[in-house]
Amino acid sequence: MRFPVLRSEAWFVFALMCRAKDGADVVIRTLQVAGAFEALTEAITGRTFAAAEEARDGARAIEEGPAGAGQAAVVSGGSNAAMVEGLGLEPQQADLSQAAGMKKVDRENGLVMVTELVKKHADELPAARRAAFEDMLREGGEMLVDEKGKANA
């Protein structure tokens, strides 16, 4: 993206907006715009959307097993949201003078936003989108825990 500062500010504002129903509705619609969901995936997991799709497809193949066809998808509860919520994250503005810190702040703001959507607005999310959000929460949460562990070591 040409203007990473604007992207960072957008994740911050979206995270705040998701705390209210009307704001969450706007964010859900915004994530349907081409490229928005992909940018969120990259901000939280650090992977491009194509790599995220391959990983998710591989995980689904393992979960579905050989029977696979015709079975209903089971979407897990909010365990990943609870894990991320336990980190005590709050939306925060990035320090524009530190580019490396921006990625961490973007990840945290993305996790706050997705946690709010999964916890409070799950009924409004299609099952596939909620499953993708759960994957993001799991992977991004693990990355954040690792980062915090390294910082405290």
C-alpha cells in the first residue's frame, strides 16, 4: 500500500467502530470490498491472502477427512476470541516514527476488531467468514503471544 499510515489508522478506527452495532455493521460491509479482507488477513497473520487460502484449504481437508462431501461445516465457538481477549488488547494509534512497530500495532488493532466481530456480531457473519476470522484470531493471537514472550525474555 502506498500509504501505510492511512491503513494503520483505518485498523485503529475500525477496531473502535466494532464496539458498537452500527459501527460493526459498517465494518462488516467494508470488509466485503475487494482487497479489504485480504489486507486484514495480512495485517493480522503477516501472510498474503493466497497463502492464507492455501493454509485454510489444507486445514479443512484434514478436518473433513475422507468423508468430506455433503457434510455441514462446524464453526467453533469463541475460544480463539477468548484467547485474544485475555491478552488485554485495546485499540491504539501507531507511532508513525517506528515502521516496525506499526506492524505490531496493526496486528493488535486487527485482532481487537475481529474479536469484537466474533464475540458480539457473530450472528451477522456468514459461517465461512466467521471461520476465517477464527483462523485469524488463532494465528494472530499465537504470533502476538510469541512476540510478547520474546519482549519479556
